[in-house]
Amino acid sequence: MQKLVIVESPSKINSINSYLGEEYKVIASKGHVRDLPKSSLGVDIENNFKVKYINIQGKGALINQIKKDAKNADVIYLATDPDREGEAIAWHLATVLGIEPEKANRVSFNEITKNTVQSEIKNPRAINMDLVNSQQARRVLDRIVGYKLSPYLWKTVKSGLSAGRVQSVATRIIVERDAEIAAFEPKEYWTIEALLKGAGARKIKAKFRGNKDGKMELSCEADTQKVLDVCNREKFIVSKVVRAKKSKSPMPPFITSTMLQDAFRKLNFQTKKTMRVAQELYEGVNLGSEFGGTHGVITYMRTDSLRISDEAAAAAQNYIISKYGAEYYPSRRRVFKTTGASQDAHEAIRPASMEFEPEQIRKYLSTDQYKLYKLIWDRFTASQMKNAEFDTMNADIICGEYVFKASEYSVKFKGYLNVYEDAETPEDSEKLNKVCELSEGQELSLDSVNGEKNFTSPPPHFNEGSLTDFLKEKGIGRPSTYASTITTIIERGYVERDKKTLRSTPLGEATVELMKKNFPSIVDYKFTANMETNLDKIAAGEETAEEVLSDFYGGFEKTLEKAQAKISENKVELPVEESDIICEKCGRRMIIKSGRYGKFAACPGYPECKNTKPLAKDGTAATVEKEEPEKTDLKCPDCGGDVVIRKSRYGKFYACTNFPKCKYTKAIKESIGVACPKCGGDIVRSFGRRKSVFYNCDNYPKCDFSVWDMPTGEKCPNCGGLLLEKKAKKLVYCMNKECGYKFDDKETDK
């Protein structure tokens, strides 16, 4: 092996391996290999914010293996994700391997396709330290805020809380929207709609707009009745008709925020799910021999750029003309401008190849993968198509002193609407095959007229899609942070999901009020957006991380000192949510608490009474049916009591019925019918930590035979050793490493 390629995710290995020759070996770092220590701040504030990194706990063996593979390689390519986070991971890997950043072979793939991978490997670059410094500055900012603010929240609000820079602002957004809704006072208003008939049989709807002096608001029933009385006795005369041809342009291809919004609106995907599925589509999907194996089918999904490559635009043009006809492609290629606040490092989110039509590769995708891929495909294809065209008609209709408006449209040419229905078509219009033929001076007969009482509505609660849109609009966060921000504020209990909406909790409301009072800049929209701009300037080489961090910390430190001096004044008493459930152990009324698995009922008498109950959806105590243990004829070897079979998350086990006086237990191990190659005993299926499965000899500890993959019972044709099977990969191999025999059974399965 001469060339080593280190990627970030193991899911990319198969895709990239298939595009490179045998002289390349592809391995994965599985994300970051170094990070700030959990037990300390890890930032020397007095020494220009120098950062102390340590190897991530549990990754020692992986780091040693990477070093071993790197030692045997002539060339090392660092091929982590094409964003700031990926650049930082590449830098950490280079540091671990003793490679200078300027001498590193850094490659990044905006799409994991054969052409892109092979092209990038031929043109490596140095590590971009501006991007690394920007990522480090964000990490240090978030660590300082979290590490310094969290103890303050423990003392004033609730122990165990944690603070976050962007998350605090996101929580404030939801809290203030909920407060706005709660304070909203609806106002009464009335609308009038008349159904009119002309010379033809078709009826036309006309809405009351006002009088000849202008628009009128109907605020009560008496005013509405005056208009209705006039409508019932006066004639309706068409006073003005305006006909026009209008066109509607398609939406641009997806960026991260718009993909999250549409996936929520159209597919009901939560942001976390959308980003997970998009990551799978980007990293690679096995499309079978029909399409040449594993391919990444979309471009990188963390982007706020609307740019697309010339090759992608040309491929879309060829596809549209061949699929729909030349009349569906515009006379000039459509180009969308990226806003000034956006980064332009990557293209917009689009299909990696127009050869992979959604329906053709559907059988190779999961249901969720297909839905999201088709959404991305349709949006991109539509963005390159011709405008939709409409015939419109707007008419003013006079009845006495009052004016009614009629508006209609018909689709003349569907254009991009053949592929993608985005927002609604022209407002206050009814979609028809043909607009009504009205003429000025024409008299219309009244079919019916109705007045309807309405009330003004408050702004809607945020959902995950609209919150993402708001964050993007305000410049808070970046494509890589939207999903994690929303997930974090929910997991921390500041916000909760209520069906499809996000609602603030008492904890969130109390925390935001405390932060606004004592740390106003941390939860200020503009301050947070400006900080994102400063991080962008670091990435562009226009500012240094030390300058940005110093400017932030000077004010933050003073604010923190003032707040610390007033801790006793700022303590918050969170409201206790009582339930109707009575604790059967002590008779108290149980209260509602939140845990990592959701809400549950707990006795307020803790720690004297530790009774808890799961909650049903209606807020009542959920009934948990306990499964009766399976009886056996065995006797306990310790006390002579009866032995039964019980279940745990790790499988079945024997237990004494005299528990807790007698704590005898014994795992029931499932024999797989294969003899141990060491002692001839039975090989059994066992459970380890975190539900991991392994296979060992039933004569343990006398016999130490143990393997992770299932023994097949068959012998190796080379050395006679026991063959093991990796079921997920359909790979059979010899347990003797020196032998090296293996058989890939994927192809025979087809």
C-alpha cells in the first residue's frame, strides 16, 4: 500500500474505494480525533486564547491504527468534509500524524462521484488555516460561554443546566413568539363575498373592498348589514377590467435552510432527520451493478450558496430538453445570486448526476432517502426550467356606492410547475381553465351574497421549518448549525415539541428572562449575527481569531462579574406542574418532570419517596403490564429457592424468586450449534455492554475462545480453521489472521 486516504465518515469508504485504484487505502477518522478536555476549560485566556487539545477518550486504538497505516504510506491524503469543521478535522489529523499544514495533501469532495474524487486526488492543496482558525474561534466562543455561564445557571435556575451561545438566542426567539401569541388580543372584522353571474352559465366570486374613496374595514355586524342591504337592492356593474399575462419564476435550488423548511413542510421531516438522510445521500448509496455500485447522489448538504457548476447546468439543460421538450428550457441559462452574507464555498444542493433519476434508483433507496432525494431532484430540475405563464383578469365591480373586486387566473403554460409546486400561485385568485370574459359596463346578476364574521389571528407558533427560516433571515447560525441548535434546545428542556410546533417551557422562559437581564448581549439577535460575520471574516483571512475573541471576552467578563455579584437577587423559582396522579406509596399529588426520555410523574416527597410513573399521552399514569416470569424446575444453588426465567434488555437469565434476599442470577446463553475449536465445547451467543453481541465458549473461563462475528461451523479450505461470517456485509472469512482467506457473498446474492 502506497497511498492512504483518510475520510471523516466510515460510510464514505466504499464509495471512494470504488473510484480509486488498488494502490489506495481508504480509512475513516470517525469524526474528530482531538477536542477540548471535558474536565476543564481547555483555553488559556491570558495567553491569547491558546487552546489545549487532547485525544478524544475511547479513540486511542483508532488513532494508533491511523498512525500505523500512515507510517506504511508514501502519500497521505486528508479527505474530510468540505467545510470548516472538516478542515479542522484534517488539521487535527495532520497534527496527530506530525504533518505540517502547508505540506499536507488536503482534498475535499463537494460531491462523491468518480470524476470529482479522481480529479481532487490529482490536485491536493495545503490545509486552509483561515478555515481552521474560524472553526477554532467558534469552538472557543461556545466553550467559554458554556463553561462560564453554566455554573451561574446552576446557582440561579436549576442544577445540571448548560448554556449555549446560539442556542440561547434560538430559545429567546421561541419564548418571545409564544409571549406575543399569549398577549395577542383578537379584533373582530367582517368580510363579504358575492357570487355573480354574467351572460354565460359560469359564476364569478367578487369580494368587498370598500367604496369609491378607497378601501373600507368592516368592524361590526351593523356596518356589514348596510353593505348587504345595498347589494340586495342595487345592480352590480363592471366598471373596470384589467387583463394581463404574468409569469412566475421557479425557486432557486436548495440551500441548507430551504431544504430543512421544505422537508418539514412537505415530508414532515424533523431537521435532525433531514440532515441525517441528506448525509447518507451525500456519502454514498449502493445502486447495484446496474449503476456501477456505490455513489454519492447529492452534493454537499451544508451550504448557503445558490451557485451551480457549468457542468451541472449543462446536464440539467440536456435532461429538461430530452424529458419535457425544448419549449421547457429558458432562452438563457438561469443563474441565482447568492446574498452577501452567505458563504460561497460550495454549490447549492443538487443531484450529483442527472443520470440517477429518482424512479430509476428508487429500489436502492430507503423510503426516507427516496423522498428527500426526489425533493432535491425536483427542486433543482425546476430551478433550471422556463417560467410558468398565466392569463389573469382583475375587475372592479360597482354596487351602489360600494366596490367589489373579482380576480381570476388560468395557467397558459405550466413550465417548471410540471416538476415542482412551490408556493401558491397568484394571491386572491381561483385556478381555472379559462378566465371569465367580462367587459366594462356589463351588468351582472346577483346569485348570493354573504357576510362572515372573523377575528384577527396571532402570529403562528414556530415550527422547525419556520425557525430555520428565521435564523437564516437574521443571520444567526450557519448551515452546519441549524439542525444541532434546534435539537439541543429541545433536549435541554428549554423548548418542547407540541405536535408540529415548538413551544417554550417554563424553564426556557425563566432562563431567557434571566439572560436578558444579566447577559443581554448573549441573547441579542444582532450581536449573535455580528459574531457570525466576524467568524466569516476569520475564514476569509480578514481578521484573526485572537482579535475576535479578545473583543468578545472583554465585555463578557465584566458582565459575568456583575451577574455573579447579584446571584442571590436573581434566583429563579420554577413553577411546579402538578398532575392528577396520587402517589400510592405516600399519598402526595405527583408532579410532572422532564427526563432524557421525556416527561414522567414523580413524587414531590423525594428523597424520602422515590416513586415515579411513566405518563400516557393524555397526561395520566401509563399502565405498564409486567410480564410474569417463566417457571422452571430448577432450584437456587445458593438458598434452595425456586428459579425462574426473567428478561432484561440483554436477553433472558435465570433468577432466584427470593430476590432481593438472594441475588442469584445466571445468564441463559443461546447455543448456535457449533463446537469450540479450542476445547470442543459449545459456542454460545452472549451479550456485552450496550447490547453488543459476541460469541464465546460455554466453558468460560476455562476456555477463553471469543469472537465478534458468528462462527459458521465450516472449515477454511486453505488452513482448516473455523470460518466466521459478517452478516451485515455478507462476508465469510477465516478466523486465523495468518491465513487471510475471505469470501464476499454479495454478488451471488443477486
